[in-house]
Amino acid sequence: MSKNTSSFTCTACGAAHRKWNGQCEACGGWNTIVEEGALSSGPKGSLAKGRSIPLTDLATQGAAPPRASSGISELDRVLGGGLVAASAILVGGDPGIGKSTLLLQAVSAFANKGLKCLYISGEEAAAQVQMRAERLGLTKAPVGLGAETNLRDILTTLDRERPDLAVIDSIQTMWLDTIEAAPGSVSQVRAAAHELVTFAKKKGVSVILVGHVTKEGQIAGPRVVEHMVDTVLYFEGERGHQFRILRAVKNRFGAADEIGVFEMTGGGLSEVTNPSALFLSDREKATAGSAVFAGIEGTRPMLMEIQALVAPSTLASPRRTVVGIDGARLSTILAVLEARVGITFAGLDVFLNVAGGMRVNEPAADLAIAGAILSAREDVAIPPDMVLFGEISLSGALRPVSQMENRLKEAAKLGFTQAVAPRAAKVQSQAGMTLREMSDLTAFVGEMFGAG
Ligand code: TYD
Ligand code: MG
């Protein structure tokens, strides 16, 4: 076997292959495999030459890692209660969603709290970042700004300055002169992230890496970096909506699935402390096709409006269009309605949308989705002061969901007075709400819309 075989890597998913292929077997992408430099053959010489590393027992750890708060509470919450020293964080998101804006605001906030902070931009010139800082009113924050893409120079600078926090915007622009591949390629992104994360752990510097994701996954995205860092945050939002959600998908120091809600304004991102009120803001009177879901996002209850439109279709296979909800979830609910309750959607287009650009992943949203669709189909409005939640099983039964009390409490706080929920063994407090517990979908359809 030749010693110096080169390796082939898929630029979309990062899978390694022995030879070039037109299609990646791992992710199915076409023309995504590129040849890269030789794989390392491991340490040279005999293993006996290694240095023995010091070992400690599990109990010797001191206090919990110190955390620094930025004062931006939506950000601190997503981080699990503040920034942990010497941690590595990845912030991913579509280009133009507001990552640089968020991180410039975050780094300024940390700097104002007394942390030594550096912001290294590989995408924009220093003057451009300064212009943005001026627009955001952040020029007074004591942040060290650098515009550089050569990672060797950046690491030297970090080593000399020893900041508490360094933001690298973005990891795709960074390059190491020891690697031949172009910046943004899988091997460069992976190596650059590895260098920065190792540096962070060794020298006690927290790093935040910015990574772009593309819908097609064409450029080496944050995916290849995710396993190296402590925390992975995604910054998401719909174009045309001003709301932005910062979502933790992995966090070694806090709850995953925690979200922070922001609003993009002319003066940067501002915190949204009561997102329920915001997502429901343009609801005035009862309209058919709308249902309010009492959801839980991370540790926080949140109300969201689910909107549906059902219309006769001219197509052989009618449309099923979703925004903010998984398409497979909609198909399942339609199938259960048809098989268990006998309500067919053949010949009908179904459009489903979560208001405000929010995205719903919880199975507990099933009942609100079914409610919105049925309301649209039957042209019967759901009472405007009613919230719904519950998971629909394939048998048509409604399954209890977590944190029912918290959902009811949030609904009560926003002026809702009744809730439709699965029949649960114990609901301690109803928070003053009229609770209509139902055990299956047939009962739900019967009570809400007549016999169907
Ligand atoms: P940016 O942070 O550059 O996005 P990213 O780094 O994720 O690519 O944000 C770019 C968008 O944000 C741009 O379309 C303009 C908008 N924006 C505002 O609406 N208000 C502001 O104060 C700023 C700085 C940007
Ligand atoms: Mg940017």
C-alpha cells in the first residue's frame, strides 16, 4: 500500500472517501467530492516514546466554571447563563441573517462588562466594521478590532494579547499556510477550527467562531466544526421577517434547544423579552384557519399562531406547502385525520404556516396544527381566547406532553381563558384556565367542529 495516499472528502457533508466518485455515498450530493492532501500517518517512531500525561481523579474539580454575563439576557440564556471561560462556541447561520451584527453587539457588551475582547474580521475591512459599530452606537466599547485571515498571525496576536474572548468572523475565510487547499474548503475549515479550539482550551481564551451555512451545503459549512466546539448556536429567521432566533443545538454548559429572540431594527438587534405577545400581535378577531399553540422552547413557554389554508386543488396530487413546520409532520397528521376520523383531504391543497417566521419542532404542536387545518376546511373559527396543545399518535389518540402547567400559565398570562389538551394523569394547577381534556382526535373533531 502506498504510504502517501491522498484522501477524498465530500465538501457538503465532510465524509471521507478512498477514491473520487461522482456522487457522495454518505449524503447523496453530486460533484461534491474533492481531493485533499495526504492523511496524517500518525506519530512517527515507536509509541513508547510518548510522554506520560498527568491523571487526576473525578473529584478534584473545583467550583463550576466561571461565567461572564453580557447583560444581553437573550444571549446569556442561550449560552446557558453566560459565557464560560475557555469555551469554544460556533454561531452558524445563513449569509446576511445578522451574525456579524449580533456578535459585534455581543463582543461590545462583554467588553463593557470588563472582559478583554478581540473581534477579528476576515470578511470585512476594519473600516466597514467601524462603520457598523457607529451605526450600532458601539464605538465606545473597548474592543480590539483586527481584519485578518491568516490564522498563524491571528494566533500569534491572540497569544500576545491573551484576551478573555475572541470572535472569529468567519471560520470560512481563515487559512493556514501549512495546508494547500483554498480557504473555505473542508480541510482548511477543519484545521483552522481545530487550531483555534485547541488554543482556546490551552490558553484559557474563549473563542466564538462564525460559520455560514448555505441551503445547498456547497461550501464547507459549520457541520464539520460542530463536534469540535462546546456550544453550537444557530441564528435563524425568515427573510422578510424582522425576528431572529438564536437557538442552541448543542451546549456542554447548558440546555440544548434553548432559544433567544431578537428583532432586527435599523439600530441593530434588539432583545424581545416577551416573544409570545409579539408572535400573536396581529391577531384581532377570530378567523377560520388559525389556532394558537402553547409551546415550550427550551426552558421557556411560548405561544405561537398556526395558520392554515385549505382550498380545492386543480392538481392531480394536491399541494402540501409548509412554512416553519416539518412537511412530514403535516402529511402524518393528514393521514391520521383521514384514517382515524374519516376526514379526507383528497383534491384539496393544504398550506400551513407559523406566523412571524417562527419554526415549530415540538410534537406537542400536532393538535394545534390539526385544529388550524380543520378550522380552515370547515370554515369554523376556533375561539380567539383558546390555546391548543397535544401530540397526535398514529392511532388517533392524544398523548400528554411535558410541562402542561407552564403552557397553561403562559396562556393565562396573555389573556387566554380556555385550553384544549390531552387527558393527562395530573395537572396540578390550571392557572385559572378552563381546561378541556380530550383523549382522542375523534372527540376533538366532534366537540370542536361537529361530527366532522
Ligand atoms: P450581517 O450581520 O452582516 O449578516 P451576516 O454576518 O450573518 O452575513 O447583517 C446583514 C443584514 O442585517 C443586512 O441585510 C442589513 C441588516 N442590518 C439591519 O437591518 N440593521 C442594522 O443595524 C445592521 C447593522 C444590519
Ligand atoms: Mg458577516
